[in-house]
Amino acid sequence: MLQRQVSAPPYSIFTQAEKIWIISLVSISALISPFGATLFYPVLNVLSDVLHVTPTMTNISITTYMIAQAIAPAIIGGMSDNSGRRLSFIVCFVIFIAANIGLALQTNYVALLILRILQAFGCSAAISLSVAVVADVSTSAERGKYMGYATSGILFGPAFGPTIGGILARYLGWRSTFWFLAIFAGTLLVLFVFLFPETCRAVVGNGSIPAKGVNRSVLSYLRERRHSRESVLVEENTSAHSAEKRKFKLPNPLSTLKILGEKESCIVLLYNGLFFTGMMVVSAALPDLFLDAYGLDELKIGLCYISIGTGCLISSLTTGHIVDWNFRRHARHLNMPIVKGKQQDLSNFPIEQVRMQIVAPGHVIGTLGLVAFGWTVKYRTHIAGPEVALFVIGFGVSTAFNITNTLLIDLHRNQPATATAAVNFVRCLMSAGGCAAIIPMCHAMNPGWAFTFIALIYTALIGVVFWVMKAGMRWRQEAEREKRMKDGSTHPEPPTTGRHPIHTEKK
């Protein structure tokens, strides 16, 4: 009897160049969500005058937008986990284009609220879909880097979205901001229809199963022709699994709420949502605060967002590499081999500690930035003061937000879009409440105490970071044991690892 080692299939057969193209496309597509929100900020004061409503009423349109953002990904994200990413992206772009055309033509406050809800439905799922694509093509050891690249588009929006909105509003009128968004989404629609390959593992496995119908792009067709001349390893049982999953299933929003019922995921989601709310309330309050403190017009207000967005962008492009370095450091300490392109077994690996160790510094930095922003605006210092504070907020908050997102994907590798939809559900509902309350808080307490109050909440919230680091792996293992007992299984399911299985063969 001889033993021979058979190489396990790669986690994804997409080449490095293909991964770069895929991540680049989803990063650009994710811009529609922050653009949809932030191009709107510089024209808030203008719309208040045009529609004859108060600034607080105009801010309600931000609240309704965020509520819709919370709900939409639960529907579209679940659909993408079953039926593919391409179809979900295309549906999002079509809805977004229609909503922006309507917003460009509307003339009353009620229409503004309704169309902003429709706009949010069209763009909010782009974030969860982008993160899901990263989970489709990258392993846990390299996910920090790719998550950083993919979310750089999400965070680029706050940097230049208000600036673009301010320029358009100043020289072409406020309606031009919505025409810009419609044209931008139309361009993305063409790119995705023709050049974006299907990545959903329920549909194409590790990429080796040919996509069919709407899941097939021109790029997929060319790649399949190339691979048809090569010997491609297909994951065991993938074909049968794919055949089952290709049948269209109605999206189930309750699957998102089910993730909220898991102890560890719920704690991470609530932390993520509360902390992210700080950056959103700063963005929503900035036009009113800077108009009152510095008398800025819509163009200059738009330029003021560059600092917070630049902080977000730098964090996104740098901390992902630190996250992957920390993963490799822990893997060496535990003698866990890392094979390029193979997913590691995380069942006994402290992935929570690996991720949250990088979250803690970001948490502290973001909290200090909030305090500095509130008091510099309160005392109307030179505008460089709040601008530096905005950069610090952007860097700190986005560091914590991105890494907790990555952790949730590690915990739900088979449902990445649903997991990210849960993130959107929690953070958008919290942000909606925060954005509605922040201007009345600033008027009642003054900006210094309003943002200090938020910072005090975050000072207590840092305890959650260390709690998850200490107990997260135990919670995860307990949940897995309960799941096996519920399923009537006495043995754990074989993990997806990068180790090569040993096959025996009789001679």
C-alpha cells in the first residue's frame, strides 16, 4: 500500500491580476453609497431654503436615508449569497439610477424623503456586496489587505464626495449633484454587465465552475476558454452544491437578524455600530456647525470634508497590511502553517485577538478626535483646528470599523454578504438616530459638551474590545458545539484548511 499526497484545491483560482481587477471594480462601485450620502451634505442649507423647511427637517432626509440603508442590504445581501453577486450589483445600479433621476427632478419635501429612501435602497447594498466579494476570493491570512483596498472606495467618498457636491452645487446648481450620481452609476452598470466575473462561492465554487446566464460576463467567458485548456482542480462536492444553489431563492431578511442572535456577532455588531455613529454624526453636523462658526458657503463646506475622508483613506490603505502581519505573527507563535491561496482552520485560532489588537489603538485615536472637534468648533479656533480633528476622527474610526468588519467576515465566511448586511442594519439605525439628534444636542449643550458626551460613551465602550479579545474564541467554540448537538452530530464538521489531505491507494 503506497501513500501519495494530493494537492488540495486552491481557495480561489482567480489569478493575482484578476483579483486586482475584481477588487478595483468593487471598490469603485462602493463609492455610490458614500457619494449618495455625502454629495448631499453641502446642499443641505440650500435645500432648506429652496424647499422652505428648517435645517433640522432637511437632516431628517439623512435619517430616512440611513433607515433605508439598514433594511436594503438584508434583502439584496441575502439574494447575492444564494444567486450571485452580479445580479445583485445590477439590480442596485438600476434602482440607484432611477432614484437619482427622480431626485434631480423633484420639487417638494415629501418627494425628497421618498426618493432618498429609494436612493438608499439602490446604493447601500454595494458595501455588503463589495465585502462579500473580498471574502469570495481571499483567505483569512490575506483578507486584511484586500479588505483595505475594497473599502478604500467606501472611505474615498467622504473625502471627495462633499467636495464634488459643493463644486457642482456652486457652479451648476444643486440638481446637478443627482445628475452626476445617475451618470456615475450608469457607467458602473455597463462595466459590471460586461467585465465583472461572478465570484459567489455558492454559484461558481472557487471560480472553477462555469457561470451561466446572468452570472456570466465577457470576462468570465474569456477566462473559461483559457482554463478549458488547463487541468483545473475543483473543490470536492462543489459541483453538486453549486447545482443546488443556482436555483433562485427568494431573499430572506431574517437571516440577517439571525446573526444578531449570535452572542459574539451581536456584541461585535453593536460595538461596530455605536463607534461608527460618531463619524456619521460629525459628517451630518458639519454643514450647520461650520456655517454658524465660520460662515462658509456650500463649496467651502464641501472642501472641509477632505480631511476626514483622507484620514479614512489612509487608514484603509495601511492598517490592512498591519492586520495581515498580526495574523502571520500569531500563526508563527502557534506553529500554524500558512499556505498561500489556502484557507486556514480558525477553529482553535484566536482570530478575535488578532483583529481586535489593532482595533484598540484606532478606538482611542477616534475618541480623542471627537473631543478635539467639539471644543475647537465651540471656541471657533482657526479652522485648521477642527480640520486636524476631522482627520484624526476619520483615521481612528475607520480603523476600528474596517477591522471589526473583517472579523465578522471571518466568523461568517459562508454568508459574507448577509454578515455585512447585519453590519449595515445596526450601524445605519444607530447613525440615523445620532444624525437626527446631533444638531439639537449641539444647540442645547454646545458642540464641545455634545461631542464630549459621545466620547465618554466611547471611553466605556473600549471595554468591549478587551472583552471580545479575551472571551471571543471560547464563545465561538461553544456556539459550534451547540450547533453540532442541535444537528445531532457528535463530530465536528471538517474545517476548510490549507492542509493537504492524504489519500491512500492500493497497488
